[in-house]
Amino acid sequence: MVLGTVSALRETIDEFLQSMYELAKKKGISDPRVIKISQQLDGKIMMLQNIMMLQKIIYHSQSLSTAKTLYYDENMIEPVNITHSK
């Protein structure tokens, strides 16, 4: 599901870029329509970056959890709390 969303978002970004470039060639970069597309494009890019960042966080947290479980299971090690006594 996420892969489909990312793929669709990338296609949308490409379409916005193409539209913006074509309009900017004809009307100039200061045209209000070019600026509007640019702002919409910024929003889409930020969405894509957020999705990718969340996926990375989820992947790393799952990997860390799995690694800890495998390490403790394979080595039959119990997590130990170390306290200093005086």
C-alpha cells in the first residue's frame, strides 16, 4: 500500500514539474500560475519525504527489535540491570 502511494506521489510530482516547466517557459517564472504550481509541488515533495522518513524509522525500529530478540535468544542472555552499590 505504501509503495503504491509513493509511486503515485512520484508520478504526480513528475506531472507537476513538467507542467511548471512548460508554463514557466511560456509565461516566466514570476507568473502567478507558475508560483501556484511550485507551491503545490513543494507540498507534494514534503509529503513524499515524510512518508519515506516514516518508513525508514519504522524499518529501523523493527530491525532493532528483531536484532535484540535474536541476540538474546541465540545467546540465551537475559537483559541485566546494572546498579552501583556503595
